[in-house]
Amino acid sequence: MSVTRNTRLKLIDAVTALFLLWFGSYAYLYSFEIGGVKPLYSYFLLYGTAFMYALYCSADHRSLIPAANRYVALLYVWLGAYLIYGGFEFLRSTQRPVVVQTLITLGEMVLFTAVFVALMAEYRRLRIASAIFAVLAIVGAAMNLWDFFIPTFSEDPGRAAGLYANPNLAGNFIAMAMAAGAARTPYRLRWPYVLFCGVGVVVSFSREAWIAWGIAVIWLAWDGQLSKARDFRLACIFAIVMAGGVTLGLFSGNIGNIVAETGLNSYLTPVTAARLGIGTATSLSGYTADLREQAVYVSLAAAARHPWLGYGLGYTREWRFPAGPQNMYLLFLVEGGVAGLFLYLLLMSLLWSAGVESGRALTLQIAVASFFSHNLLDQPGILLILAFIVAEGAVGRT
């Protein structure tokens, strides 16, 4: 009986690892784009597996979430509130097809997050998840380097993205997965690990990802995860100088000036050259930076007209401005008003409170990325990180 139970637990571990690899690598989406199965089938398989796991736990008189604590409970409460919020804002919206799809995506992502928290909130599977994130970070960085030198996958020419297609998502996820997987990387390999991931992040030419990588390196060094105790202070100084210097060099254009004098310059497009500050004052110059600035003014003006409850779900997908608000805080403020913004800030507060080890570094990365993206809660990769933060907090406090 004991052998059978152990076999079943190992099977659950293996299935969880496979799902993390499948969704975390975005292979499920790339497979569909080259003629494979629809993403919906992957979700159905995940939810069916989670249902069978729940039945197994019930039959074996085991808790569905062995390491459950108040942070897991609070996340489930938040997910329920987010679902209610989506339904309420949908009723206040135009209810056009694009809004209906927004509501469907919201529901899928709520269930997706809930399932992965349940699967990861157990000591053995959490360690497996951390190792999987390390693998995803390394493979993602390698794919980005391939995509930079031999453009293959990216939807934005000149900016590497690997299987993620979107360079901003690729850069952010590599930086976050790097932090989540650092604890499972041997000490002697951690600096090469973060530096290699950093190269993969740089070639995404995602400015928010550059910041996210710098945050992770400095935080992990400060937390003692990049060196043994005797090297702690030296590692902190090195991390601050290296990560801070690289990030400032990228934004100031100094690194761009160095690249301009090397053979790598031939791989740059006008957009990526501008993001490195080549031919411009800084890397913050250019069309996308101007668009983001305009989006802030448009969003604040819209929020001022309907400050409390906003315009309803999906409004920013239908408004006259040619892009979204490029900011999670503004997205919730415009579509849900002060109530919506408060709901999102509650999530950030919950993640910060739940975070242990790499959890707070990951939360800070998400909070900063929220200033640059309006679709973080639509992305399975980011939701895997969110679920990992809470699961790690639950296991770490048992």
C-alpha cells in the first residue's frame, strides 16, 4: 500500500513538472501556431488532472493543499473577488465580443492560478517547481540568443523573444524565473547562471525586463542566495555594482556606444539601436516611449471622468487611443475606477506579505513590471510566478 501511494505521489510530481514546462515555456502556444493542438485542450487537460488530484486527495484523506496557510486562503479569496469584479464590470461594459473574450480570459486565468497554487504548495513539488523555473530561465535565455542572431520566433523584428513571441514577456519571464530557480542552482554556478540569464534578458531589448533582472540580482545577493555566508558582503557589493552598473549603462546609452563599435551593431535594427541609446539621447527615447507617455495622460483623463467604478471591463481595448494603457495600475483604474485599483493593490500587498526567500524579489519584479505592461494577469507565465510566490510562502511557513 505504501509503495502504491508513493508511486501515485511521484506520478503527481511528474505531471506537475510537465505542466510547468509546457505552460512556462509557452510550448503550448507555439505548438498551436505550427499546427498542433489548440491551447484550450491544454487547459482542459490541466483542469481535468487537477480534478482527479482532488479526488485522490479526498479518497486518501489528505489535504488538497498540504501546506495551506492563511496566504493561500487569502489568495483564493482574492481570486474569487477578482472573478466577481470581472462579472460586475462586464455588466457595466459594452458587452461586445472583445469584452466577452476578456471576461473568458479572466475566468481562465483565475482557475489556472488556483490550480497551480494547489499543485505547488507541497514541499517536494515546490522544490521541483523551483528547479523547473531555473531550467526555463536558462532555456529561455538560450532561445533568446538564438532568436537575436538568427531571427526565428519574435513578433518584433530585432528583439529576441524565443517561444514567447513577445519580447517584453520573454525578458520579464526569464528575469522572474531566474529568481524563482536560483535556490535550486549550485552555489558555484549561481553567478554564471544569473549572468547568462542577464544576456538573454538584454537581447529582448525590454526596458522593464532590464530593471527586473537588476532587481533580482541585487535582491538575491542581499538575501545571501548568490554566495555562501563568508562571501556575503563581497557578493552584495559586486551585485550592486554589476547589476546597477549594467542597468544604468543600458538606460544611459553608454553600453549602446560600446556595442556600436563592435560587430554586434550589424544585428541591431533602428528600434533596438534606439533602445540602447545609439543615435539618441538615452534608451528612453523613441516612439514606444512617447506612446507610453501619451497613454498615461489619456488614462488619467479617462479616470478623472469616471473615478470610482471606471468604464467597465475591456474598455481600454475599445477606446480610441491606438494602444492599451501600458500599465496595470492604470488599467484597473480606468476600467474599474478606484475600486479596481484598490483590488490590484491588494494583490501586490498579499504577494509581498506571503513572500519568503525569492518571493519578495519576485513580488517587487511584478510590481515594477506593472508600470510597463497592462496584460500581466493574462499571461500564464506570470501567473505561474504569482502562484509560486504564494505556494513558497505557504511551504516556508509550515
